[in-house]
Amino acid sequence: MDAFYASVELLRYPQLKGLPMVIGGGRRKVDEALRAVPEGGTLADIPVAAFPLLKDYAGRGVITTATYAARQFGIGSAMGLMKAAKLCPQALILPVDFDEYRNYVSYEGALTLISGWTGIDFGQFKPDEVLRHRYTNAVQSAVETFTTIDPDKEWTVREMADWVGVGGFGPVFVGSPQTVADLMQEWIEDTDVDGFNLAYAVTPESFEDAVDLLVPELQKRGVYKTDYRQGTLREKLLGKGPRLAAPHPGAAYRDRGDIVRLAG
């Protein structure tokens, strides 16, 4: 199965396994009709022919994710639905359903994730306990995201876990590569940030989308490098030679032979 959202849909509709399918666009009447399962039946009993086809989709929108069967036709996340329909008109299309996706989020898993980020063991708190600002040695900004940036909002531990459970807890940019690039440039111009740390909803797909779709758009705008400068990381950071020089202790360890001689 492919990315998280698509995986959830395949759990709901196992009859679609192996078929090209995309998730995206707005909810339509035909989507609601799929929920009208005959008495005594299940979602798995809905015939494949009842699902909407990408070729029949009308309107704007982008793909949130796609199954591997659809990606074989060149379809990928953030691609416009109209363009995708030309590449694979026979693909099935389902709307994004975040409420359903959250049903598959592990509360304990989300707490474990945020506990590792912040250095706070959130397992010690009750789910409905209000999160207070706590000073820690680990990623203080992570705690501040929930307690100080929006002073009028009181987050409970449960709400925090629900937020973190799908895609992390940072700002979420959704849209085409052009839209996301616009937002990133706006942030840099307004706040003078040095860069961005990318979080993922699914791996490796989230990173593949950034590399294959977003980076080329940023390069086209001249705001992202197209090649690496010559030299080692040490040379770039420190402006010194590529190797440690004496009297640094590390200079004695050039190769395995040096290590063996020093050990002897």
C-alpha cells in the first residue's frame, strides 16, 4: 500500500487494492452515495464500478496522494487533478477524509513522538489535562508552539496528540508546488528565517514530493541552489583545509594503519 491516506482508504475499501487511485479534490454527491451501503452489507461490498473516475472530475484541486498503481502513470502528490486525468483517466478518485484518518492515529504513539521532541514525558498527564508552558532542555520551541504562541488557546494533552498524529505539529502548507513555494518565500520575506525543517506525514513520500516537485520550482525562481559548491563540509563551515591539522588529536588518525600503529 502507498501513503498513509491511501492506505486508510484501502483498509476501508479493500476491493480497490491494486487499482490506480488518487486522494484529493472536494467532496461530491457521489462520495456520499458510497456510504449508503445496502442493509446487511459493508463498504467492502460496494462494486468498483460505483466509485467515481478521475476523468469525470470537474473543478480545480490537487492530488493529496496516490497509490503506486496510479504513480506508474506519472501521477503524484500536488499534481493538478485535471492534468492527472489526462495521464490516467481510469483512476478512481476519493476525497480527503481527515476525520477518518485520525481514527487510525495512535494516541500513545503521538505522545511518544512529542515526548521525544520536547523532553517531557507526556504519558504522566491525563488526556484532558491542560498543557502548561514547561521549561526543558529539549526543543523548547516545541512546547511554546502549544502554550505561548496562541495565548488565548488552552490545549489539552489529547488535543495535542490529535494534532501531532497526522503530519506533525508545525505549520502545514497545502497546495501545488507553486503555492507552497509562494508561502515559503513569503515567510522568508516577512520573518527573515534562515531556512525550513521539513516534517513528514508519510515517509519516504513526503520527502520525495519535496525533492521532485518543490525543489525544481524553487530552483526555477533562483532561490535554491542547483549545484553543490566544491569542497568538504569542514571547508565550507570553517574555511579551513579538508583535514584536521596537528596538534588536533584527530590528525593522528588518518587511516587504519595509523590506528593500528598507535594502538600497538
